[in-house]
Amino acid sequence: MIRSNGYFLLATIFLSVASFAGNMASVPLFFGVDLIFGSIAVILAAMLLGVVPAVIVALIGSVYTLLLWGHPYAMVIFAAEAVTVALLYRHKGLNPVIADAAFWLIVGAPLAFVFYSTVMDMPTEAVRTILFKQPLNGIFNALIASLLILVAQLTGAGSGLLSQREVKTQEILFHALFSLVLIAGAAPIVYEAHAQLWGEQERLSKQLSEDNRRLAAHLDDRQLGYHRFWTTKNRDTLAQALLTGEREALLRTGTLKSLSGQGEFRSIDGHFGVWLPPGEMSQTQRWREGRYVYRTPVDNSSDITAIISEVPAAPVIDAVQQKYITLFTVLTLILLLGMIATSALSRWLTTPIRALTRASETLDDRIADQETIELPGSNIIEFNHLSETLAAMSKRLSDSVAQLRQSRAAIQIQVEERTLELDETARLLRSVLEAATEFGIIATDLQGRIILFNSGAEKLLGYSVDDLDEDDTPALFHAPEDIPDPDPAHASAHNQDVFQRIVARATEHGLDAREWTFIRKDGERIPVWLTITPTRSESGQLTGYLGIAEDITERKRLDRMKNEFISTVSHELRTPLTSIAGALGLMTQGATGDLPAKAQKMADVAHRNTDQLSALVNDLLDMEKLVSGKIRMNLRREDIRGITRETLDNHTAFADQRSVTLAVDEPETPLYASVDPQRLNQALSNLLSNAIKFSPAGSRVWIDFTSDSAGIALRVHDKGPGIPEHFRDRLFQRFSQANTSDNRQQPGTGLGLAITRELMTQMGGDAGFESVEGNGSTFWLWLPKQ
């Protein structure tokens, strides 16, 4: 199923590492029985790669068992499992779960019995436990491996690795049903196994507590009485002692290993615990050689501090293991019967589908020949309805064949045209998909957890999907200095999540498109243009966010080159333009003598154009300084009402010339903000002059203010033609002017609004607009309140 040799080698290496790691990892099922997961990688190798790679993966994974226990038997069993499953799955088409079960039933269990019982001479109970545990573990891992392949095929996640993506309905049903059988069968048995150990320990705890209580009742006797009571009343396996300190025994009977100072004591419940001997051995063997201990404090004796009782743990462990074998037997029978039942049921449920598939293989020929269509029925209502519907549809199609043949030529032409259209659409779609690799597309849920990370994002950021934890958010990629501060308007602003601050504008406005700085995995910083949009369900409920990022490093480099070129040209033009404008001004004013009427008119036109060109050069220089950071803001706390009045006074003459009335509606209380007065005047002048320029004669332009706890907004209103819908996205871009007849009549450089927004940004504010086409516009400047 692997597509190429490169994938083949990489997959073998990866699965070998995964097999070794899976054998290192373990999950306790219940006492002394752990699940290991190395054979998942072995089954995957058998399914994807074949016999030899599967054996390699099995041998490498078994090295851990060899290093841990010092015997090679697991290597032989795992290698045999890899060979059996690979042959049965790839050459016989057998389900890998059933193939693995067949291996353990016929080959694996007998091999394990020979190795562990005969060669290693392990205890009978331990061998019986292994004979049940290893097959169940293998079947469980085979199911997990099969489910992984099935999910990859269904979702297309393995399209780069798997050559076969089709899945049979029977396989889906088998895996779903058998998974339910495994969960339903294993859950109560695992609980019962734990309950067995808990019950045995609880029983023993009560018994030892009662032994200590009875001994405590005789503490007033003399020491000879103590000894006589122990030797006549207590069990042979029970060891007790009267302690005068932590381990100092006044009297004792039997051997108390917990007082030896060696080994490990594990508390189980209050005064009850277990002492385990030192040394390298399995958990079961260590507990079998351990001792259960109950320690009862004594408060009514001047010299005796506690009574301690010990009994061997081996009887409890033997009873528990015997119970485990019974439970394993039941679970094995459940799984075997469940495997047979689910296989038969899934095959029976899909029988009608297979019958319909076989019948439909020749359906087109039968329809073309106008034969009577009869399709197989079923006792399952849905399948039977599908068969009847398909038969009825086939009958209608058959009746239409004659008419279709008559219009074949016309249909053929339409088909060819449609084919060309589809080919073009497919080509365009392929182009879009190929182009998408240049864009990083990241989708998240509401909490910011990444649920989509495309190849373009991997290329852009240097991270792979496997590098990301399930709790990672896009905040991982953002430069810390770009992340907005918490919103002070919220009471919990100090706890506001970083991701929520990143998407705040998109949540509020429905879209946030601007420049950010991303930090790649290797630490490199790159500028990106990031568009964030909220994603919603069909009901309109917010479900997450989608971010599309484009690397604009090259664009910014070109912008810098362009700005440097514009700056150079502008500086070089300023001096000659000033001289030309001065000379033309003198000529138009008659300083060089009266000019002929035609020459006077040409000089006036040249003078106006020179003034407009000078304005363009000045705007270009201002824009270049703003972008390059050469304009220094002298911020101070100012009442912006005064700046507004001064700007309004400066434009009175221009407004009178255009027959436009100016007004300001200002509050009585001061409105303080941290601004550079000269630059705020410049920004407001750009808005005011535009409003006057585009307002019809006799109309009114007015300024008002709004404020809240966050900031202050200055709003300039006019009754001009409004902003065309198609132009609004580009309004604040450089050299942007709406292509309208009215706009072409007005002089301008197309830089004023771009300069305005840049000035406001550098003062910590923003600029924007609201407009209804044909009914005026409102441009606003926003500043944080001081």
C-alpha cells in the first residue's frame, strides 16, 4: 500500500522506532497485567509494507523486551506474529484482527507455553496468565492498527502514503461492532479484577485490625501472658510485635520483615499497607514475596507505642491471579464469540449491497438494450427500498433510451461543451489548490486549539502537524510585541486569554486583515499579511476562527525599494519644481511683462499643474517618512477641541470658495488625548479638505465628537456623493482614487487618506469611515483617551 521507495524506507524506520517506544510504554490493566503497544507498529508494517519490513519492525521493537528480561523469546513470537499477519492479510485478504487471533490460537499461544513453561520454567499460574494476556493484548493492538488504517482511508489523511483509499462497508461494520464488543466485554472484567484485589485486601485489613485489637486487650497482662496468648491464639502465618518506637520491638512473635529497614513499604489504606522486598523482579513476584502489614497505635500504655501485625501476601496474590485466569477465560470467550458474531453479522448486513453491486455491473448495458430490470430484494427495509428505487429509476431510464438516441448528436455537442467547461473548472481548481501551498491556512476552535494546519502553514512556519500539541494555539507563532494588551473595559482583563486578544477585532468586526510578525520554528521572524475571519455554523453560532497568512517578506522588500526610489525622485524633484513654480508664478503675475492671452492661459495651466505636482512630491515625502519611521511624534496631553477649532479656522477660506458651510459640535468638557498637535492637525485637515472638496455647493460640513472609556472619536460629516461600494476596500491605500466623474474633476494625489491613517496609527489611534453611496460620508479619527 506504500506508494514509493522513499515512503517505504521512511515508514519502516518510523514504525521500528514506534514499535520500540510502544514496548517501553505500558498501561496497567489490573494488578500484574500491563498492556504494551509495540505490536501496533508491527501490524501496521504488516498491512502497509509486507513480510520483511514487518519482521524488521518486530525484531527492533522486541529488543526492549530482550534488554529488560534478558531472554529472546518475545523476539521469536513477535516475528512469527508479523509473518503470519502479513501473509494472511496481504495474500489471503483476511481481516488483520482475525488474522492476529488466528496466529495466537494456532501459533502464538503454543510458542508462549513452550518458552515460558518448559524453557524458562515459570510458575504455572504465571504461564497461564501470560497465555491469556498476550493474545488479548495482540488482538487489541491489531484492532487499533486496523482502525488507524481505516480512519486514514475514510478521511483521506493517508492519501500521501496509502495507494488504496477505498473501504468496504463490511470492514467498517466489523471494526465498529467488534470495538463495541471489546469495550463492553473488557470494561466489567477489568472492574471485577480490580474489585477482586480490593476485596481481598479489605478482608485482610479487617482481619489484621481485629488481631491487633484482641492483642491490645491483653496489654495489662504480664509479658509471659503476652507470649502465651500469641503462641496459643494466633495463626501460624501471623507475626506480631509490640513496638516501643518506630521499629524497636518490646516483644515479637514470628518474623516481621517490615521492621528490617530493607525493602519498600506502600501504604494502602490508613494503618494498612504492604511491605515489598528489594531487588530486580517482576511486580507479581515481588508482591508474592511481600507481606501485608497493619499498624495500630496504642495510646493507653506508657511504654508501648503501637502493635504491628504481618501476614504473607502470597495467598492474596495467588487468589487474585486465579481469579484473573477465570476472568481472562471469560474475556477470551467473549472476544472469540464476538469476533465470529461481528464477522458474520457484518457480512450478512452487507450481502444486499454486494448483490446490488453485482447486479448494477451490467445495468448500463441492460438499460441501453431496454431490457426489463429486476434487482435483488432484501428483508432489510432500507436496502429493499434502495433496490426498488434503483429498479424504478432504471425502468424510467430504459424508457428514455429511445428519446436519448434521437437527440444523441445534440447531446454529444452539449457533453463536449460541458466537458470543456469541467476541464477548465478542474484546471482552475487545481491551480487554486496548488497556489494554496503558498498560503498558511490555520483553523481553530473557539478556544484557539488548532484543528487545521495545511502544508502551506508547514512551509511558512517550519512546523509540522506532529510538532503541535493538542493545546497549542496560533499564539505560538505570533511575536509577543504584536499581541494587543488586555482590554481594560473587561473586569477580567488581567486574565484575558492571549488568543482571544489576537482574534478580538475579527470577532467584533467579522474580519481582521493586517500585518503581523510570525516567528518560525527556527526562530526566524517573518512579516505576514494575516486575514482572520470567524467561522460559524449554519445557525450562525460562532464555532472557531480561520486564519490565512501570506509571507510578505518579498513584498516589503519591494515596498522599501519603491519607497526609496520615490523618496529619491521626490527629493530630486522638489528643488527644480520649486524654481519652476516660482518662475511660473512671477510670469502669471506679470513680473516679466504682460503675456499674450494665449501664453497667459498656458502659463496659468502650467502653474496650477506645477502646484499640484509639488503637492504630490510633498505627500510622497511625508508618506515615505511615515513608513520609514523618520517622522518623530512629539506626543503630549492635549485638549483636542482646540486643535479641531484651529483646523476648522484654517479651512474657512477654502469652504467659502466652495460655498460650503463649516460647523463644529463640541462638548463643554475637555477631551484629553496624547497626540502630536501638528500631526493631528494634518490628519484632520486631510479629512476636512476632502469633505469640502466633494460637497455640493450650499451644503454643510460639520465635526462632532464621541467618547467612551476607551477613547475619543472625531467625526467629519459631509453630504457628498459617498464612497462607491467597489472602492471601499482600497480607500486608505496609497494612490487610491475612486474612478468617478466627480473625482476626476477634483485635484488630488491619492495619498491623503493613506497618510492620515499612518499618522493616526503612529499616535496609537486609527482612522476609518462610514458611507452610504449617494448620501454622504462620515470619516472618523480615533484616539485613546488620556
